[in-house]
Amino acid sequence: MADGGRRRRAGGRAANVDRRSQELFKQMPWRVPVNPDRPTEPIGEDGVQAIHDGAMRVLEEVGIEFLNDEACNLFREAGCKVEGTNVKMGRDWVMEMVGKAPSSFTLTPRNEARRITIGDGHIVFGNVSSPPNYYDLELGKKVPGTRAQCQDLLRLTQYFNCIHFAGGYPVEPVDIHASVRHLDVLFDKLTLTDKVMHAYSLGRERVEDVMEMVKIAGDLTEEAFQATPRMYTNINSTSPLKHDQPMIDGCLRCIRRGQAVVVSPFTLAGAMAPVTMAGAVTLSIAEGLSAIALFQYVAPRCPCVIGTFTSNVDMKTGAPAFGTPEYMRATQMTGQMARFYGLPMRASGVCAANVPDGQAMWETSNSLWSAVQSGTHMVYHAAGWLEGGLIACPEKFVMDCEVLQMIQRYMEPEVVATGPDDIAVDVIREVGPNGHYFGIDHTQERYEQAFYQPFVSDWSNFEAFEAKGAVWTAERAHHLFKDIIARFEEPPMDIARREELADFVARRKAEGGAPTDF
């Protein structure tokens, strides 16, 4: 426990990140991967400078609408030009402010063994966040999300070691009134998982409630809570060229108490941004930097991440498209810009597919690999996303985790080790041109750990596949999802802390929770 933390109460059990009630398969252990590859850089230095200059011209000449009175007053205080809600800011000031942001930081949840690093070459993956609808193979149709479905997706979030943080609600539980939804879901998050938490910046009450619940769950004093980031919020600009009232308000509340913010403009080329990818990235960079500059002015060195959600629309229908070649290039280009500004970066694992099929997997794989190629540090929606973010799906969650484990295996240094035993010249000499490598000591000593072992992929031939019932991938994922839920055990939590959380939720519900329009 960090200095300043409360005294630990008796009655709790020691946390163990690898603890499982009954292992269904041998998954890779918990770790925070480090991406060893050089980032893909599709544009040269001239291109980086051109996008930077374009973003600065947008900030200087066009301005950003900040629909938040406090933000406008702060910009005015900083010497920026404020006319109504339009804010124009000089590039020297923007670069001075952005230069204060740390290039990396840690996020420490209630189980400190689940601490993650954002930046510094690390890459972490989070669950699907915020779809209003749910689909699984048993239902066979799209339905509005419920608390029970949200809880099951949180159980998957906890179960899989390749998921490092719990983003927004993995499905929106619309069976809970919006005024108290955040209280119930955060209680579920903090008891069903022990990973890094998120708060929606949707009004003062929601952000303040989440911060207080994170403090309670971690048994923290206010001093300990503010000493190091314990949670984060993510906001989207309202493209083009707007930041709204509640999201900026929530970020200001978080940074003033030492917590992290992620600024992710949502720029769809051809609809909410120029049709060219360079133009869309330029707009995204301008929107993101405008908010980060504000936050650094208010709380220098506060942890900030610049996000990218730049893709294109289907110009025949106007529908968002994801995992496209343009999406991949925009992510890589944004990675170059994030490194230019010295900021950690967030991307996403997304698709436009409606069911957990081949399209879903190739689009998501494109998205995930573009995150790897771009040097992304924080990957949102890495497991469970469908229909452009309108559906959460447990089968897709399981299938995505197979891809995430493969990516993590790909990054392990032993895969490309080149020591004498790895080059294996003596082994090659021993086997010669007429033997095989199956039975020799070199293979026998290494075969169990030599290669990635899948948990949902089927590597058998067609006859063996048929003999096992010819079960397709999504159905195998469905059975695994059901087995995980059936055998799931909650991570340990001190009984007194759990009761304190429950009391807080009950009190805030009695007070009315957060105001709504309905």
C-alpha cells in the first residue's frame, strides 16, 4: 500500500492475479507486454510537419468550440482568444503546454499486482465499452443490454489475462435507470474485477462517485488516491471542432485529483472530417491537442493520452467502416504524430460486422495489428465489439482474446532469440538430411513451450474436425464463454470494503444519484 493509505482491515484474502477456480485451458500468464517492433511510419518527416502545421493552423485560425464556461474562462486566463465558445490558441502556447505532459505513467487498481504502464513501449488491451445492445448465439438476436449481461462481460474481462483494464460499461445496462446506473455498474466492476477502472465524464456526480468508489475499494486516503493515478476517464470530441460541457468538466475534475485522461477525437473521413486521411488526422490532432493543452495548463504533468478514432464511412450508405486500409493508415499516421508530441497513444480494436463471423475477425485483426504497428500504448475495445460499437458479444470477446494472446506471444523475446541453442547448428548436424526433429532431445526439452497453443482455434484436419461434431469457431467460443461464467470466482476483496462500497451505493441512490433528462 502506498504511503498515506488507510490501515488494511482484517478479514481479506491475499490477491493473486493467476488464481482461477478451475482452469478451462492454459492461458498465457498476466503480464504487461512491451512492443519490441519499430513502428510503421507511412509518412516522412515532411508529412509529419505538414500535419502538425495544419493542426496548428486549425487551432490558430479556425479555433475549437468549447461548450464549457469554465474551460473558456481558463483559456481566456491563459491568453488565448475566446469569442463566445470559440477558442483560438497560438502554436507556441499549445506546444509549451503539451510539452508538459508525461510520455508515460502508471495506473494502479485496487490489486496493485494489476498495475499497468501507459507509454514507454508498453501496449495494454481493454474490453469492449459502451455498446447499448447485446448479442450472443443463444439469443440469436440483438437485444438491449442488461445488468446481468454486463456482469458476464465483466467476468470475461477479469478472467482473461490478456485484458489489462476495464473500460466503460462492456454493455450499457439499460434495465437500470440512468440516474443510478453508474453506481450499480461500478459496484459490479470493483467486485467482479480487480483491474484498472474507468469513469464516464457525464456530469459531476458520475465522475465524483466513481472516484470515491475507487478510493473505497482500494482502501485509500485522499492523499494516497492523488499520489498516483488509480483510474482514468476517456472523452471524445464532438467532431468537427467541438468539446462539450460534461466531458471537459469530468476531465478537469479528474486531473485536479491526479487521475488520468484520454482524449479521443472521433473523426470519420467523409462525414465528420475531410475525406482525405491526412485531413482527417489533422482535424483529429487539432481537437485532441486543444483539450490536452488545457489540461496541462490547469494541472501541469497530469497524465494525458491522445487517442485516435479516425476511420472512414461507406460513401454509399454513410455507415461507419472499421478495420479498413484507411483506418490502419490513419492509426499509423497518428502514431507518428503522438511520438512527435511525446504523448502516449490510444487506439481501438473495432469492426463493422454485425455477428461474430469472418468479417468481424479480419476487420478486428486489422485494427489490432494497426495498433501494434503504430506504437499504440492503450487499445480500447480490444475484445467483444460488433456493429461499429452498437453490439457487445461474448463469443466475439472470446475469439478476440485468442488474437490478443497471439499478439502477446508474438512480442515475447524468446520467439526471436538467437543464442547458440536457438541457432541450433549442432542439432541440424545431428539430424542431417535424412532424419526428423520430433524425437531428439532439443525438441523434447522445449516442445511444451516452443509454440503458441490456441484455446478456441481448431488446428485439427477436416476429418478430425468432423469427428468432433464439426463445431464452428463462434460456437466453440460460446461454449467456452458459458463454462467460464459457470466456474467464475470473484477476485478477493476485504469484506469491510465491500460493505462500505454497498453502503455508499445505497446512500447515493437514496440521494437520487445523478440528474437526468428523463
